[in-house]
Amino acid sequence: MEYVIDPAKTEAFERFGRRWMELVNRHGGTHHGYFLPAEGASDKALALFSFPSLAAYEEYRTLFGHDPDFVEADRIRDESGCVLRYERTFMRPLLPGAAPGAPLT
């Protein structure tokens, strides 16, 4: 995910990110971390996470808006205003050691 964040609210975004890392990992995914501004644009952040399958990801998504932990995590974002907007992009990995032409899973 790519975020546009309020640079004055980076601490709130970090709280939001820590909470979501925990939730993704608890619900079958692997969170690879958040990447926050260091140099250059000060309002861009990235999050990378993966799930073993689309079905596992879809099961995780059913918890949004219903599970109290998910609602609480979103509340950090909503009440602080740390996220101005975000964009979700689905990608497939090309990892070191993968044979040419091998399916990407």
C-alpha cells in the first residue's frame, strides 16, 4: 500500500502501522514492514505485506469494520488524521533464486 501521510503526524502513523503489522501477522499474513519518509518527499509511506493465497487475504478482509481490533486500528488513523489518502495495489513477487519461467506464487 502507498500512503500519503501528514508529516506532522508521523508518530500517529507509526502507532497505526505497528497495530496493523500485529493484525496482519495474527490473521495469517506476513507483514514486511512500513517504509517511512527519510529523505526526499516527506509525505509518502509504503506498507508491504503478503498472504499465502488470495483466499487467505479475502478471509482477512472480512474482518474489516467488524472485528474490534480492526476497528480500533482504523480509529488511530481516523482520529489522528495521519493518513491523507492511500492506494492499494496487488503485486506478485519475483524472488531471488526463482527459476526463469517458474510460476510466481
